[in-house]
Amino acid sequence: MKKRALVSVFYKDGILDLAEFLHTGGWEIISTGGTSKYLQENKIPVTDVSAVTGFPECLDGRVKTLHPAIHAGILARRDVPSHLETLKTQKLEPIDLVCVNLYPFFEKVQAGLSNEETIEFIDIGGPGMLRSAAKNFRDVIVLTDPADYNEAISGIKAGQVPLEFKKRLAGKVFDLTSAYDAAIARYLLDEEYPRFLPVSLKMGQSLRYGENGHQSAALYLNTDRPGALDGFEQLNGKELGYNNIRDLDVAWKACCAFGLSADGTMPAGEDEIKRLIPSAVSSGKICCVAVKHNTPCGIALGDTLHEAYEKVFACDRVSIFGGIIACNTKVDKAVAFKLGELFLEIVAAPDFDDEALEILKKKKNLRVIRIRKAPKEAHECIAVDGGLLVQQRDLSLLDKWEVVTKTAPEQRDIADMIFGMRAVTFVKSNAIMIVKELSATGIGGGQVNRIWPTIHALERSAAVMDAATKESADTGGSPWRDSLPSRVLASDAFFPFADVVDAAAKAGIKAIIQPGGSMNDKLSIEACDKHGIAMVFTGLRHFKH
């Protein structure tokens, strides 16, 4: 009996070679619409699907292959006599190969089309044929990926397509259609936490290894919605690894929290600040951040990128070694020269001057990443054994601006307090950040209590300020303009005891910003009043495990 193949593809890559092979081998090719026209234009004979079904395409092409003559031909088991008898009785013939790919819903759902236009790119017949063929994979070769065409051709030439290969092809069908359906579900559902979680991801790249050398890993990207790490350009350096991507994600989110020049993104919580603190001066300046082991080791704002970077470098000249630098504006020649003096894993920015790029590329292993998009994902998830935890991203900053002490913050300190609260949200909890002139001077976090990171951050800040004083004396300039010490402390969570305030007072801190909400808030307020420190409660905790 003559073999028959049903070919209906939106993407035409490789289809002419496959169709030519089938035709030359005596196969009858059944096809639809645009594919039929494309094959005939290239001199490959085709039987139109309507000739098989005895029914014309209708409803503007919505109904073409939804017919027993197609699905019975695909689903009939060759080892079940009653199935073959049914085909004979109904004057139907088997279909032995199905080659189908789907309408480009993944692409079109991101294109900003109207709801009506987007829905027209939901494929119905394609998934139906693929699922039928995949269910009957023992008897039907099913192809969704041009990368599999040659192996299928080789098997047909050999007279036997291996069963394991056909099973793998069937698995790829359900891999594709499940992601396709998930993307449609995410588009149509108006539920933040639906009963079933639709996830539609496609492998972006395999990675050399995971968190450690003995762990395998891969990067998957959304098929149906844009993200900052979807479409970034690597302009130089080694292949990215698992830890590189995790650190890059944190670094990029941190610098974009202060706005992104490439697309006009405003700083996080700017509307809240304008509403709660009308006297505050916007801190939406140029941001530079250094990340090491998934937490910032330096973060600062400046009127220029050079100023912001100098502050970041001064914050922790040790930990920045082997770290990641991210900036929310274009990197110029002067900053690139400074970056070139360090060993860094990654430099990320929305763009680079030609001269800057030339300097950075002299380090062949340095990964230079151009990212033009701000983070967009509204939720984040983490795997647990047997499932996923899903939560909203922490995108708010303040719920209130409540001065709870007798002393109010000085105007000069308010911008630093806002900066500190934005920046500390990216540090591992329990997180403490010491701030001076829109720069972290000491960062502590990742501990199981709050006093340890407080002491660490204060000691680090004192050392940084001492170094700045010496540098100013030696060279006549430093990233900080006025006298010691740093004046502001920001915390990601409340203080259960007065110990943090007492330590801050000894170090000369003049203003503290924290969420408040502890049963012992009175203790820290009284301690601030005792030491003449201003304290503001924000009402929002920003714990980052």
C-alpha cells in the first residue's frame, strides 16, 4: 500500500528537502493551504486535504483537518484488525507520517496585537493532528522539529524507523503542545494563582554546569512574555554559567530599581515616595551595582557613571574581585578603563561606547552583556521537593513614612534613607546597609540574627570612610564630599531589640529607616530618643531569604 504523509507547516525550514525525499520515495503528500501552495510552487505534487475529506476548508480556514478521514487515518492501529476493517469499510486510508508545526502564538502573544487578532493565532487543527499521531507513534512518524527531519529520512531509507526514535518524537509533541497550551492559558486566564499553574518555557541554552561542577543545568526562557534576560546580547567572553546568570539577574534588577535609561523606566516606588514624602528629592540617578554570590557588595548612585562606580568600588575593594558589575546607563571609555583594572566575571549595561567595548574586549574571558530591557516578571518562584513556591515580586517600597522618634530626619538624610531602603531589598536577610551620599558604605546580611550584620556593616563602613579620608588627604579628592561618619542605616526588617540602635549610635548614625512592626518597637524607639537618632517606619518588610 502506498505510504501517505500529511504535511502542514507554518515554518518552512527544511520542508522542501523532506517533501522531495518523500515524493521521490513514492509517498503521497497531503497538505493544506499555504503549505500546499508552497510545495506546488516548488514542483512537488500535493493532494489537497479537501480531496481527502471530501469537504472544503471553511470558516476562513479554521476548519481544514478536523475530519474523520484525517484523524481515523492517523489513529488507526495497524495491529488491530477491527481498526483496519473500519478504515476499509469507511473507504479511508492510513496516514503514516505527520509533519506539522503550529501557528506562531508564542511570537504573536508578545506582539501587542488586539485580543481578537491574538486569538486567531491559536492553532486547533495542528495540535489535534500532532496529538493523534503522537498517541499512535508505533505506527505513525510525527515530526514537529526540522532538526529531526534528517534522522527520520535516514530511518525511512533504512526501511525501519527505530521505535525509540518514534517514541522520542511523540514525547516532543506533548512537550510542544503542553507549552503551547500553557501560553494560551496564561494569556486567557485572569487569575494570579490559578488551580493549575501554566508554565511555558523554552530552553535558551544548556549550561556547562550548575551551582557546582558536578551538577548539570540549563537556562529556560518564557515563550510568551518578554523578560530582561530574554534577548540579551553577549558581546564578549566565556559562555555564561548557572551562577553567572543568577548573579546577573540580581545585579540587573538592583540597578534597574533606580530606573533604566534605555527605556525610561522609573525608579521603584517613585509614586509612593511622591505621595508620602513630597519634600523628597528624586534619587533616580545613574546606578552602578556590584554583586558577589547573589548579593550586592556595593551599590551607589551618581551624577555620572564614573562617580557611581568609584563609590561602589570603595565600598568593598575585596569582594568585588570575581564579581559582577551592572549599570543602568551606557558604559563609557573612562569607566571601561577602570573596570579593566579588575578581575570581573561580567559587566552588564544597556549599551557600551565603541571605545569602551574595545577596552573590555581585551579581556577575552570577561563576559560583556548588553541588556536593553528592564525586568518585567510580576512573580518569582522557587522549587521545593514536589512543587513550586510562587509569590509576587517585591515591587513596592513604602507603605508609610512615619517618623516615630522625637527627632525628625534632616532633609539631607531623606534621599539617603530612600536610597538605602531601595538598595537593601536586594541584600540577603537579615540585611543592614549603611549609607552616605547615595552610596552603600557598609553592607551586612545573610546572618541568622540582626546584630551580627549590623556590626559587620558598621565596621565595614568605618573602614571605608577611613580609607576615603586617607585618599582625600593623599590625592585631594574622594567619592564622598563631607566629613565622617556615614549618617544613615537601612534595615530590611524590624528590630526586635534595642541592640541595633545602640550599635548605630556608637558609630555616629543619625537616621534609621526600617519597616517597624515588632512587638518590641518601643525599645528601639526609646533607644533612638536616648541617642538623638531619627527613626522612620515604612510599614513594609523586605526580607530576602
